[in-house]
Amino acid sequence: MRMPVRMVEPGELEVVVGIHRRAFGSDVEANLARALMHDPAYLPELSLAGERAGRLLGHVVFTRMWLVPDERGPEVPLALLAPLAVVPEAQRTGVGTAVVQAAIRRARELGEIAMLVLGHPEYYPRFGFEPALPRGIRAPYPIEPAEAWMVLPLSPAAEELPSGVVRVADPIAGPDMWRE
Ligand SMILES: CC(C)(COP(=O)(O)OP(=O)(O)OC[C@H]1O[C@@H](n2cnc3c(N)ncnc32)[C@H](O)[C@@H]1OP(=O)(O)O)[C@@H](O)C(=O)NCCC(=O)NCCS
């Protein structure tokens, strides 16, 4: 059965923060998710939640980030996927897959150029993500292992991206946020 995936209502913000708290077993990602959802860079149309039997089980946050070219040129708007969470009792039942696939579809409809993620290199390639460094797109800090920093091209413009480093929203700009 295909899982309903939808945008989050303003009144559900703390519910989805709770999904991140339980999935990661810590307040760090929960506080990050909350701060990002209040940040001007928040992308509500991509930040979708998966629902089963009237209960929200998984959620992803997207924020706007900018690729700052090494050579002179305009900054390029890209989308950052972070964090993604599924409540423990629903993990490995397809919730994360449904949420990410729906966000990818929506991002294409909206004309996004590419999305990036710092995540498990075993998980994201199934959606088409590939290592970002070989394309010249660097994270704000060096990533170990480098393959955990991944990009998913969404439009032909992704093939023309300049080399550069990304500039991200304040709540996710600290070095602690860039350790796998
Ligand atoms: C990682 C996570 C988002 C995946 O969502 P999910 O709904 O559990 O995953 P799906 O059911 O869509 O996909 C399941 C497949 O993903 C893979 N997978 C799931 N969790 C994984 C993990 N932590 N590392 C690597 N692969 C993982 C497995 O291959 C799994 O297939 P299997 O059950 O046959 O082994 C979820 O498990 C989660 O919230 N984990 C804790 C928080 C976290 O680590 N989030 C960061 C994501 S970068």
C-alpha cells in the first residue's frame, strides 16, 4: 500500500520534532529540526511527513542553501536534506523511502536544481544520490568519510554547476552538525 506523504500543518510542528527526538534518541537533531523549521531558509513544500493510520511516523526537513562558486559568478540555490527521521517502531518498513521519494518528486516539479545530504552512503544512493565531491561541490567542513556528502541532480542545470562550497542556514552552520 502506498503511504500517504504530505506537508506538515503549523500545529504539528512539535509532533514532527518528536519524531526526530525518538528516531535519533537525542535532542540534538530534534532541536536542529525545530530551529530549521523556524529559519527563513526552511522549505515547507519539500519538508514532508509520512502518515499511517492517522499517525505521523517519518519526517524530513529541507532548507535552502547556496553554492558559492570558487570563481566569480552568481551563487546557485540548492536544497539541503537534513535531518530525516522515522520513529523506531516503524523503521525499515518503507517510511523513509516514501518520504524521500515524495520530496524528490516535488522538488523536480518545483524546478529545484539539485539536493544534497550528509547521510549514510549505504542508504541514499538508492534514490540516485552520488558523491558530491567529484562534482566539485564541497560541504562547509571536510567530511569523513567523503562519500557521506552526496548530491542528487534534479534538473539539466545540475550538469552546469560550478565548483564551490555550500553556504547553509545558521542552525546547521556549526562544525558539530557536519560529523557523520
Ligand atoms: C535511516 C532512516 C531514516 C531510514 O528510514 P526507514 O524508513 O527506516 O528505511 P526504509 O524502510 O525506507 O528502508 C529500509 C532500508 O534502508 C536501509 N537502512 C535503514 N536504516 C539504515 C541505516 N541506519 N544505515 C544504512 N542503511 C539503512 C536498509 O537497507 C533497509 O533495508 P533492509 O530493511 O532490507 O535492511 C531511519 O531508519 C531512521 O530514522 N534512523 C534513525 C535516524 C537516522 O539515522 N537518520 C539519519 C538518516 S541520514
